[in-house]
Amino acid sequence: MAKVFRPSTREASILSKIESSKEYARRQAIHGIKDCLEPLSNSIAMKLIENSLIETTNKNSTEEQIRNCLEKLSRSEDFDIDYTIAPFRNLVSQPNVVSLYVTAFVIEQLIKHKDIIEIFGSDEDIYVCINRQVMKFLPA
């Protein structure tokens, strides 16, 4: 017969605090987008193009699409965010929710845009490039 794990009050308290701090960090990252929307979208678009991860005919259009994605993220419900990032949740061990959301947008939606010629690199390469830019504006 299998043993049933019942955490003590202390263990439950610690687990609750860890979960609460993760949720707090997630909310802070999402709310912080509003303060740096323009420079963040510009930085992400530039790095994706500079690193040859995106080939486009119009850099400004790409930046606008990423800005729209970030605006949508800042207004989205938790369920919508979780639904969007679900296929990419296991991409890295401790993902940043903003980076993961923008990565999902680039891979699934931006590829369909008329000004995008091709998207190169693996999902992880795209995430790493985006995450470096996000960390400059929204430090963890």
C-alpha cells in the first residue's frame, strides 16, 4: 500500500510562501510592461533581426506587432496567458512569463504576418534572445 504524503503545517506554510512569491513575481513582470512598452518592443524586434532569427521586409511593422503583443499581455487574464504559453512551458527550467508569451507570439502568430519572410532558429534560441531583452527592462 502506498504511503500518503501529508505535509506538516510548517511544510505547507513554506510551500504556500514559495507559490505566493512566484505569483507575485509573475504579476509584477506583467504589470511592469506598461512602463517600458516602447523601448522593450523596439529592443526585442532589433535583436531578433540582428541575430538573424527573423527575416522581415519592414522592421517598424515587426516592432509594432511585438508592441501589440505586449499590450495584449498586459491586459490579458491569467487563463489566456496560461493557454498561450502552454505549448512552450517546458522550453526552459524557470521561464519568464513575459519572455515565454512573446516567444509563443513570434513562433505562432508573427510568422503569419505579411512583412515576415521567415523565422529561423529553434524555439529555445528565440526565447533566449527575447529573454535577454526582457531582463534588461524587467529584472527578476
